[in-house]
Amino acid sequence: MAFQLNTLLEEGKLEEFYQSASRELAKIDDEDEQVRDMERIQSRLWVFYYVAAAPFFQMEEKPDEMISWSHSRLLDYLTKISAVRHMAYSRNDAINGDTVIPTILRAEYCARIIKDMRLSYDPESEKKQQKKGEEFMADSRNLMNKKKLDFLQLQRRERLFQYKLSTASKRNDMVKNNIQLLEEDFIAMLLRSFPGNAAKIKKYLKQAGYLNKEIPPLLDRTAGRTPKTAFLYK
């Protein structure tokens, strides 16, 4: 499966990639946690790696073309969210008796996903979409006036554009509504994996894009100030 995911990524088949990765993550829930061979543990880590490395779907800007991933508008986000939750709460597996490397890898993969998710959120999205809508309508009227579009072509163009606006809004809301949940999962995993180790925990928080001054507010809205987290406020 890892080879297949790599191939799909190299070929730029993102929709197929996320469909395959999502199926692999769903299989984890059906596995017997007490019976896990080395090959499956390594395969799972490779799935997490590719999900973390994969780019998000990108919006095509041409108003007359349907987005290529139109049937999976949120699948990339949903797959990455699922991967973080599996990594955050899965058993601390060992590879050849070593639990350190798998733990570090999961922390790095989670950090990358959360950083990318945070960067993909645009608090000004609604204003930008409104401006795009106004510009689009002006352009459409201009094309109609110049007889470059008939009424049916105009309707099709407007439907596609509204679909893209709706997709962009849904995607931005998906990040906004899930980022704190991902932060909670990430903090819980780091506290469990590196108890009392402020340097390690802050290292991965910085990899996730958090500045030193952002760490106390992050803790406040996730784990809170407790005896288990007090050392991170220093």
C-alpha cells in the first residue's frame, strides 16, 4: 500500500491518493490492537508519512472549468484529521524493541499536518470570496455585452463559480471547526509521549508552527494549566 500511495502522489492523482489513504486509515479501527506484526506497524507509519506529506487539493482559478476533485471536496482535510487522531491515540508500538523512533515519527507527522492545516486557514476568506464574486459578475456582464457568451453559457459559468465559492467556504470552515480539536489531540500525544520534557514538546510545537509566545495560549485552550502541564508555561 505504501508503494501505491507513493505512486499516486508522484503521478499527481491526489483524489485517488486520498481515497486510498482514507481506506487504509479506516482499516486501523478494525485491527486487533493485541495482534500487530512488524510489517503492519511499519506499513502504518508509511501511510501516516504520505498523508502528512501530501499537498491539499488546490482550487482551479478558471471560471469555466470544474475542479478536478469535485466529488471529494473535503476528503484531503478529513484524511489528515483522521491520521492525526490515529497517531495521537494509537498504542506506542515498537520496531525491533525500539519505541523512540515510532514516537518521534508520529510527533513529526502530526506537527507537519497541523502546521499545514493552520496555514491553509484564511480568516479573510469570506471578504475575499465576496470580492471575487463581484469581479466575476462584472466580467460576466462584460462578456455578455460583447456577445462572447450566450445565456446558457452564462448560466453554466455562474453555476460553476458558485460551486467553487461554496467549496472554498466549506473547506475554510472545516479547518476553523477542527483546528482546536487537532491541537488537543496533539498536546495529549506530546504529554503522553514526552512527560516532563519541555524541550522535546516545545520542539514539536515549533515544528507545527507555534511561536514561543503562542504556547501558553495553546495550552490554555487545550490541556489547561495542571500539574502535568505547568512545566511548559515556564
